[in-house]
Amino acid sequence: THTVTYRVQANNANSGDFRAAVSVHLREPFNYTQLEADVAGYRNLGPSGFATLAESQAGFQTVEAAGTSLADKRPGQGPGTHCLDGELTVVYRARLKSDAPEGTETGSVIVTFHDGN
């Protein structure tokens, strides 16, 4: 497994609930490896009224070339409802899909924040 913490900041995100605010996708699918991701948590670094991010689905999700939702935006309370300032921690793991030849399989993983606007 590999753990990555992303810093997420926004000052004009959609003010309501917003699904798939953070998503991940592969530029091209791997031939022999299946990449999976699991949100380990979100830590708010802004004021208590700021919006937060919540895991889209519990547990590890397969990262697809078409995209996989990692986190949904939840509105805050008060004037900071459309602002985000925090850290989203994601754990990645790789699993073999089939027997693989000797060597290394590499690819590009793209993480995107959508503000809902």
C-alpha cells in the first residue's frame, strides 16, 4: 500500500452537497495490475464552519480509466459553507489481475477536485 495526503483548498465551491468532488482515474488501464483506492480520512484545517469532504464509498474502490469517485463535498455551517481547507488522505494498493511477465508496469494516475460550479 501507499498513502498519499492531498491538500484541498477552495474558496468558491458549490454551497450544497456535491458528489464526486474528488475523483481519480488512470490515463490508460494497466495490463496486469488493478489499482485500488480508499479514503482514510479528511482533516479540516479551516474554521469549524467550512465545508468538508466525506468518503464516497467505504472501503477500497477499483480505480478505473473512466474515473472513480473518492470523496463527496458536504456543506459547512454559516458563511464558510462554500469554502474548503483541509487534507484528504488516500490509501492506494495494487493487485495482480493475472500472471504478469517479469518487469515493471507503470502508468499515470490523475486526481481531480471538482468545485461543482
